[in-house]
Amino acid sequence: MAYASSFRLSDAECRRILRDVLDGTKGWRDVALSNNVPMKELSRFAEALDGLRSQLEHLAD
């Protein structure tokens, strides 16, 4: 949120964008599995994406 004004975004706009990103990425595991991503790679992505999603969820509220 600290940089929202640098992009001329209000807090409300920033939160809407964050919710859009969260909604768009919530099914990433299903997409990865349907594209035969190996479980080892899926685990690596899970560490990064799930942690990031958790942080973004707090900001989007």
C-alpha cells in the first residue's frame, strides 16, 4: 500500500487489484497439475505462492 500513490492508485483501487490477483491465482495448483507439473516443482511453487498469497490477503482486507 505504501507505493500505491506512486502508481496513482487509491487504497481502494489497490485493494481491488490485490483481490483480483488473489482470485486469479487461487486455482494455481489445479492448473499446474492439469499441465503435468512435477510434484517437486509444485512444492517449490507452493512455498513461494502460498506465502505470498497469505501476505496479500492481509493487505486486501
